[in-house]
Amino acid sequence: MSTTINRRSFLQLGAAGLAWSAVGARAADLWHPQPKRVGLIGTGWYGKCDLWRLVQVAPVEIVSLCDVDKKLLAEAADIAAQRQKSGKRPRTYTDYRKMLAERDLDLVLIATPDHWHALPAIAAMESGADLYLQKPISVDVVEGQAILAAARQHRRVVQVGTQRRSTPHFIEARDRFIRDGKLGKIGLVEIYCYYHMRARENPPDTAPPENLDWEMWTGPAPMRPYNPLTHPRRWRAFMEYGNGIIGDMCIHMLDAVRWMMDLGWPRSVSSSGGILMDKSSKSNISDTQTATFDFGDLTVVWQHRTWGSSPDPKYPWGMTFYGDKGTLKTSVMSYDFIPQGQGEAIHKDVTYELEEYPVDKTERDLERHVAPAIRRHMLDLLQAMERRSRPVADIEQGHISTASCILANLSMDLGRTLVWDAQAGRVAGDEEANRRLRRPYRAPWIHPEPASA
């Protein structure tokens, strides 16, 4: 069989087929006559996880790496030289603007802290690159609107890192129980996280380490003294850099519910909670929060607690769909279908691919259960780049899920329900809420605005 025929056959795979196909990863070599030139901004934990999964499924050339932490940057460059077929060590940069000024990248991956998503994302698309952008896409709603507008204006393909949409057992659960009607009419979905993931320490502020450019790390966010809770990897303890646990964990499950049930924007969002238990930590994100997303005939309710126990120890972070014919519980580790009355209960565990990709067994800090989903997410992105189509986690979907979580935090702060006008991109009848859809930027950084497509 010729390469052309193989390539055509592979491209005929739909998104679901791509997610399931073990052939997909091997076939990627057949439909990329020239390796895609790739750059990564943010070489910390998940930036490397994403990049190494991409290398596993496609013959890309890692051209450029960027990070404000010179230690992390050098480590990633060394590993890249070992992992990619060419053996070349990528160019390294501490300023993303200099990296993008080369204008020689087909694809840019962004895995910075959330407050550094919008400006590099827009600059990458303006430079001519397609984009893999980690979730949540933004720290405020207007940033997300600006990223979406830039993607459409420059006709770029953007995949958001909400890889539940490419998780094999999530796809199976959607098709087998929701689309096939085995749950009947679904009126309520509970989404939740009970991990004890909020920082409890209260270390003193210190001078930043020599390898870290703290001024550039802070960027458009408010300037705080450096603290060991912030870097590396623990910046989500502070609202200055993200949107707390709802912006980290709720977005995954809310996005999955929206995808599985084909939902758009919620009509309204309400939320309550705060720091109710642990008031001594330096962390300023909520330790307890409930949010209600009203989709009309369906209510989706989020809850997180960073204390106490999970109602179901098997499902500490997940989704529960309640239908009049059955209940479906889904997490990153498994799903369980429980029929109403007579019928067979069905259980499915997460898919691992440790034999196909043995490096998964030894890679430091890799979430092994997530690796198959990231690989399929990357393959879906590459297929969309080839076709110039929208990937499964297109930027518009990422914006809806991100903004909905941001509105939940805003609702909690304001103490009232926010009614969302999706067409206008504003909160209906609430000027105070609308003023807070845009966070102030620290000079000299300038907040992006949504340009006309």
C-alpha cells in the first residue's frame, strides 16, 4: 500500500475513531511529509508532559523552548535532544517575544501559569503558528474573548488542554450511556473535587532563586514578593496567578459535561463559599466552594472541599450524571453505570499504554493514566492542522468552559447570581460584574482586547 493511500485512510478517521485507534500513533508518521516545527513556552511540569506526548506520536522537530527559569529551561532542552529523532538541542529563550520573532514555528505549546496565557497565545498566532494552549485559557473573561478573536482573525487551529474530550473511557461512557439513552432524561449533573490540594503552609517571603527572573515571571499580574509556595508548580495557591481550584479542576469536568451533552453557555452562574476552614495559610484561594451552572433543562453543580472526606472514595474528582433510567459516575480513573431498577451495572477502568510507550513507566512526574488522553489530543490537533479544521477542544469551547468558571468565582465574590448574555459577551444588567470581566494589568503590559475577525 502506498504512503498516499495510507495517509488518505488515516485522515478519514473521525475524532472518535482517532481517539480509539492504536494505529493512529504509528500512522502519524505517514501523513506528515515534513516534520512540524514546534516551540514550547513554559517548560515546567505539564509543558514537558505535553511536549513528550507529542514527540511520541508525530515526527516533530522541537525548535525552540522558552522559560523564565533557566534551570527548568536547560533541563528541558537536554531531554528534548535525547527524545527527538534529530538529536538536536532546541534553541532556548527567556523571553517568548524573542522566540516568536523568529517566525519559524508551525505549532506553539503554552503551559505557563494562567496569568501568562493570553499575551503569548495571541503573539504566537500573530507569528503564524497554530496553538496548543493549556487550560484554563485565561485569567479573565476579556482575555478569553481576545484569544478567541485572534484565532478566528488569523485562521489558526487552537487545541485547548481539556483532554477529557480525548480520554478513551470518557468517549466510551458518552457514546454508550448518554448518546444511547441508557440514562434516560438527565436533569442534574454533579461535578466535584475533594482533593486536599490547597497549600496549608505559611512560609516566609524570600529572595527569588538566581535561576528565576521573578519580574518576568510575574509579568502582567500584581507584584508580590517571591514565596516558595509560588514557584515551581505551586502558583495556583494564589488568585493573582489563576482562578483557584474551580479554575484548575472544575474546568476539566464542566468542559467534559458540556462536550458529552452538547451544551453551550450556561444561562446563569451562581456560587458561594470561600476560605471557611483553613484561615492560617498564606494561600488566598477558596478551600470550600459550590457553584451552580444553569443550562435551562439541566443543572450542573460543582463542589470542592480541600478538607474532610470524599462522599465516594472511588470518585474524589469526577462527574455524576443523574438520569431517570440510571446514574453514571465518571472520573479520570474509571466509570460506573448504575441502572435504575433492573439491569446490569457496568464498570470500566482507565486505559494505560505502558507497553506501547514504555517511557511512560519511568518518566518523572507523569500522570500515567492521563498520557493516552494527551496523545490522542495531540493527534486530534495534528489532524485539524492538516485539514485546517477545528479540533475537538477548539478555542471557543475552551473559552466557554473557562469563562463559566471565572463567572463562578465572580458570583461568589459579589454574592449574587450572574445572568450571562452569550451574544453580547456580558453579564446582563450588572455593570459592576462587567467591569470585573477584565483584570487590571501591571505596567508596562497591556491587556489584550478582542479585535474584529
